[in-house]
Amino acid sequence: MVMEQLGNSLRDTLKRLARAHRIDEKTLSEVVKDIQRALLSADVNVALVQKLSLRIRERALTERLPDNLSPRQHVINIVYQELVALLGEPVQVPLTPHTILMAGLQGSGKTTTTVKLARFFQKKGLKPAVICADTYRPGAYDQLSQLCERVNVAFYGERENKNASQITAHGIEELSRHDVILVDTAGRHALESELILEMKAINSISNADLRFLVLDAGIGQLANEQAKAFNEAIGLTGVIVTKLDGTAKGGGALSAVAEVGSGIAFIGTGETIDELEKFEPSRFISRLLGMGDIKTLVEMVEEEAPIDVEDAEAMLKGEFTLKDMYKQMQAIGRMGPLRKIVQMLPLGSLGIDLPDHALESTKETLERFKVVMDSMTDEELERPRIVRSSRIKRIARGSGVSSDYVRELLKYHKVMQKTMKGVRSQKDMQKFLKRQGLK
């Protein structure tokens, strides 16, 4: 889960705030101290933490209480707004023809992120291409070419040529018919002057429209120094933070953007090529605080698991067959790990906390349900009500499970069908969407 330790600490603070009988200066001081501890332990810059703390305290003590909020809700809202402000404005990434220069230190995940970004544009309907301008790292050419081949993205490189500027010039000319050209530059173990000079030359030759710095989430306070150096050299237009799905604290990389004022463009949330998200501060903080991220989840559904309009209408009328349920299980699998999906639901704000073992259990259950349904006929999948005792025994034998497990599947389907009926009215759906900020 993205920055799990920080998220847990902040959610615990907000829970205590929500349970407070009254909001006075003492309570406010305790809340601010808890937030400070959480942010500092996540490697967020000390100066930024102090600034955030003062803003929360000042606003909570001086702002007029809105008519529609209680004192507790008002303070929670202030905390949310100030955390969003800490991360700055989102970087605008145009879906038009342009060139991107990718910079970063060795080990930051820059090469993989370059292909992830190419894949992002590819899914948006653009034609991306990648240039390998890393002539220093052994294996860079092979790694990049193989990753590009895997997702059918055009690749340009010159294995024997050690002149990165020359390769870039040739690549720009060769790939001129592509919509988005990404230049993967060499990384280093430290900020050597040679690296900076080479990047400046490549930036000039490529005439890059966007210049992204790739930062490892686990880099800590060193992120500030790096961001400053790269920004002075090429003028950063955005930062991409990688490995936010791991155990890294992440605060150093996230707060580094405040030093250069460039903003975060994307975040890496997993190891697969598709696990790169466009960064939206409000959505990120909402997810971090357990308030969910329904908008991103809806976008994932539209992109990875689109539902036919007629199918959706039928489901909302209660015509939800086992075939429909099977399709949705397949769709969930395409959308990524179950933990990532659950993180986008507003469980925290509902007081629900799903432990790891519960998510693993749910994942295993869904996979076993799919095996059971593979042993059913089309008629049984379309009309689950005909599945009686003799059919249950046959399905159980075919899928290698007990008859009770088949009955559990049928029971689960009934619950899902009832849920669909419960949200079928337009009024109920509009209320739900409004609560999630989608209407």
C-alpha cells in the first residue's frame, strides 16, 4: 500500500480527532503534534512540517466555522486541505505531440519508469517512442529495448555508440513521426559534473518540452539536494516518484518538490508496466487518509474493465447472472492487486480496516469461485436458479471442491444481485456519486 506507515499514523490522528468531545487549544495542539510526528517519521522536510503545523493551527483558531460543518469536521477538512497544499499543484501533462527528457540517479527506476510512461501515453491513444541515451550502464540498451518490445513501443538506440548527444540527435530525427518521444538518459551513483553537462547537452539537442526527474521513494532527505541540482541544470517540469508501493517512507521524495516548485507528475505504485498513476494531490491525500479515491477507481474501471451500457442497465435491474459476476472477477484481476483497489474505496471514513490476511483470503476466494464457474454450463451461468442438488454435486466434482463451497458461491451471487438491485434507482445512484464528488 502507498506509504502505509504514514497513512496509518494520519488516520489514527483523525480518528482521535473525530472522537474528541470538544475542539479546544489543548486538543488542537495534540493533533498538530501527532501530525508532526507522523510526517517527520516519513522523512518529510522539517521546515515544511513546521510550516504546515502553523497553517493548521492558525486556520483552526481563526477561521469562521462553516454552517454545514461541526468543529471536528472543520479541523479535519483543514488538515486535508493543508496536506494537499503541501504537495503543490498537479503537473499538466499534455496528450499532444511532445518530447520528454527523463533524468535521475542510478537505481531510481528511471529506465522502467520511461517505458511505463510510454505505456501511459499509448493507452491514451498516442504513438510513443523511446530513445536510449544511457551509454554508461551495462545492459541499459538491452533492458530498454526488451521492455519496449514487450509493450509494442518504438525503440531507438545505438549499441556501440558512446556519444549520448549524437544518439539523441539521430533518434529525434528517426522517430519524428511519433507523437511522444521519451529520452532515457544515464544515471549515476552521485551528482557528478559530467552527468550534469551531458544532460544539459541532451536537453538542448532534444529541445524537450517536459523534463522529469525520477526519484526513488526511499531516498529520504537527500531528495532535496538532488531535486535542486537537476532543476538548476535543466529546469524541471515535474517529478516522478517510484516504488511508493514498498516499505519506503516516501516523505523525502514527496516534499522535495516543494524545494523546486515543479510538482509531482506521476507516481509508481507497483512493478508492472501498467502501475504508473497520474498524480493528483487531492486524490492521493484522500487515499492516504482512508477517504478513498473513487475518481481514480472509476477511471481504472473505464480503462481496464469497461462495462457495456446495456449490461450495466440489466445488472442494475437485478439481471445479474453468474456470467456477469465472472466478467467482473476477470476485470478486477486486470485492474491490479486487490489491496490497491480496496485502497481506493472510502473504507477508512466508514470505520472499516481490512487487514492483509483478509485481503489475501478474499483474493483466494474469488480465484476459487472462478474455478467453480469454469465447471458450470452456459445455461447454469445464465440461470443460477436451476443449480440444484444434483448439479451442485457435479460442479463440485468437476472443480475439485466440496458441495458446500458451490453453495457458498451461489449465496455470494445472491448477495451481489441484491446489492445491484439496491442501487438501481437513479436517485440512490446520484446520491452515491454526489457523496464521492463525482456529480
